[in-house]
Amino acid sequence: MILLNNLLAIFRRELSSYFTSPLAYLITTVFWLISGFFFVSILLGPEGIIQQVSQREQMGIPAPPIDVVYQFIKFYFGFLGSLVLFILPALSMGLYTEERKRGTLELLATSPLTNWVIALGKLLGVITFFTVMIIPILGYEIYIFNAASPPVPPAVPLLAHGALILLAAAILSLGMFISSLTDSTIFAAIITFALVLFLWVTDLIANRVTGVWGEILEHISLISNYDILVQGILDTNSLVVFASYILLGLFLTAQSIELLRGN
């Protein structure tokens, strides 16, 4: 019970810090504007999905019907996955660097709280803020799904949203560890972005590497596993990969806090 109360205390403290941060609101505003713009472009733009369907009907071109909802989820969530690559390092960069600047990180490290409680509480706080941040895009999707015929199974968009949150959790967990190593927010953001970019493009590298190494790179690729879930495939291997990244970030962060305790 005490452990849970400590975890909730860290979680609430971290979550409230985002709701009082001008930078967090700026990041959220940028995310909403860009995601909204690409929603219109992907769906209603000159080369958008609905425009393509309309042109085919007007020209009488015989072609297989387009699954608008599936195409929308594929393209839109593919874009969101790329967008968070830039957004999330900005959210994670201050998880511990701000604590260092205020001198409160040492207080946390010397408190009776366990390292894992501190790390998990902070991670849950920033993941919750990100989840709240993506809620408005549900309004975009409701517009599409209500017009779908036949109706869209709820599991399809839910799995896509779950994939986006898992991707975010993996990036934020790794970014949290990097943030615990430095007191520079900019440096933490840059290194997090570089690391995530490498994990993002390993799928492209894997296509050029044969044998065991190619299989390993494809297996650890964030984009490859994310795309599998977005396509509506509940793949256990992809879930394990994301869980592994999350646990790795938590473990490394806990070890970083332990070093502070030792000092």
C-alpha cells in the first residue's frame, strides 16, 4: 500500500508539472496543428483518399473498391508515428534535467522511495499527458468512422491507438534514461532523437543486410513493429519488443538513480 501511494505521488507530481508547463502546451499546440493539417491532406486534399475515390467514380474506371477507413488508418497513423519521433524527445528531455537544475533530483535519490518507483511514476506521468494530448484526434476519426459502410470494428482503431501509445511509451522510456544523465535539456533531446531515429531506420538497414544481422535489425525496428500493429494485426512479438524497450528504459533509469545514491 505504501509503495502504491509513493508511486501515485510521483505520478501526480509529474503529470501536474506538464499541465503547468508553457513548453508542454506549445508542444501540444504544434502537434494538434500539424496532425490536423495532415488529416485534411490525407483525406480531403487534392490527392487525398476521398478525392481518389470520387475521381474513379466520375471517370468510370474499373478498379477494386478502396477501403477508405483502412487507407486512412494506414496513412494517418503512419504519419503520426513519424511526427511523434520529433515531438516526444521534447517531452522527455525535462524529466530529470529539470530536477537536476532545481536540485531536487538529489533529494529524490536520497529519499526512501525505490529507484523503480521514481522511474515508473515519472514515466506514467508523461505517458498519461501524451495520451491526453492525442484524445482530440479521436474527433477526426469519428468523422471518418461514422461514414464508413460497413461499420468499422472498434478493435481496428483501438489497436492503432494502442500502437501509438506503445510507441510513445518506448521512446519516452529511453528518453527518460538519457534525461537522467545530463542537466542539459537540449542535449537530452538531441541524443534521444538520434537514438530513436536509429531504431526507426533499422528497418531500412535490415533490407540491405542479409542473414542473422538483417533479421535482428528488423526485429528491433520501431517502425516495423509499429506498422504491424497499425495494420490491425495483434502480433505478440511486436508487443514484446515494445515492452522490452519500456522495461530497458526503466531499468537504465533506475540504475542511473542508484549511481546518485552511491554518490
